[in-house]
Amino acid sequence: MTESVTSDVDRPPSKPARDFDGLYKALLETNRHEALQVLCGARVDSRTEILDGPTELPRQRSRLCDKVFVVPRTDGMPTDVYHIEIQVKRTEDFQERMMYYWASMALRFRQPDHRIHQIAIWPLGGGYSGRFRRDRAELDYRSVNVPDDLEPGRLLASQLAPLALWSQKPPPDLVERVVDRIAATSVNKEKLVQIELCMLAEEPLATQVIDELRRRGMSNVLEKTETGREIARRNRDQGREQGLVEGMRTLLRATYGELADLDELAQRLTDSNFAGNFARIVAGTTLAELRS
């Protein structure tokens, strides 16, 4: 992996709300064939038509599935319905919800020539086994723990490459290969989704991706992401603060001469009340009063 030294203002912002759900949905939407092949274990080729299925559940319009794809067959085989849920953390009711989702879709797709496949994707791992038993009810679904179950080489050869950043056994050139896939993506909207997903990775990987994007001359794409805009804002804020500190330092030196604690005093007076302290100095306050 790439080693780099990056200033604090160039680091990706903290992520109190990690939007795996939204970014995964966007990634699945724009890369349907690879998503079904790699994440769902489906046998679909690039010529197979993949349709959007309904995510609103019958009689429960306020509740939605994460993603549903429908793959109609023309070879006499049943139509495949793929229900995909993205789940970051375990919840006590998750498996009951999966059963509820199955029953709801079974009501919607009642024809015998429809097969329902359920897949739970765990971006950070730690998911349920995919087998639920209660009383006489049974449910089996595909449970994919991204860090453990997905082979990084296969991910890196696809548009799902950012998911390899969570692999437990990444290759040494992980970041470079992820950025290779981003650079090879022709649609800017898809690039933005890939980059935003990379920014959810733990440090230092997210910062290394930023450095590699800039090294490849893709700063213009990075700047269009939410992360890029936040970094730019922090850079502007830091530049503005540095300008104020420099102005305070110049005024202190001109008024009181060289001071042993010039830098420290300028920073403290700027942080506490720049405008007020500036006015006090101009009005002739003593150095002792400033330091008190």
C-alpha cells in the first residue's frame, strides 16, 4: 500500500453518519451485472436484461427494501428476483425483517415462474449466517461479509473495486489498483460514487486514496465529491485563520517590538477575540494588560 504524509486539512473529514446504504445502492444501480455476479453469486452475462424491481412492500408503503432487481428469462427458466439488503451492524430484528421481506415479495411475485433470492451485504462484516429458524418457519438467504467473503482480486478487476479496501487480505498495491479502476471509469457520476465510498474506509487508506487521486491528476473529480468540498472548506478556513494570526503578529511587533512569546501571544489573542484585541492594541492598551 502507498505510504504518504498528509496534512490534517487534507485528510478526509470525520464520518459520524457513514452512508454505506446510499453509496452501495448507487454502486449496485450503475453496475448491475457485476453486482449480481460478484455479490449475489448470480449467473448473468452482459447481455442479460436486468430490471428494477419494486422496493415498496405490499400494504406497507412506509417500509422499503434496499434494492430489488428482476432478471426475466427467455429460455423457459423462472424469472429471478434479487432482493438485496445492506446492513452495517447487526440488529436484533434483522432476520425477522428478512423473513418479513420474503413474505411481502412472495405476495407481490406470486407466479410460480418467479424465484426469490435474498442477499444481505455486510460492508464491515460481522453479519448473521444467513439461516434463520423459528418455530416451524425457516429462511435461508445469502449473507455476504465484505471483508471476509469477497476475493479482493475479483473486486479489483471490477467496478466494485472500492469494496476491496475492506478486505482482510488486501494486495500490497491495493490503493493503486482501486484508483486504476476509478480512473478507467468513463462516467463522472460513477467516479464520484466510487470516490465517496473510498472515503468511508478507515485511515490511512482513505487518505492514501486522496493522495493517489491527486497524483494521477484527478483533483478536479475529487473536488466535486462531498469529501473534496469539505477538505476545500477546511483549507479555506485554515488559510483565513493563518491570515488573522499573521495580522495580529504584525501589529504586536509594530506596537511592542520583538517579543519572546510573539507567536504564542498572537495565536491566543486571535483565538480569543481577534477584532476586540486588535482594537485594544490600536487604542494603546499595555502589554501587561494584553497578557493578563
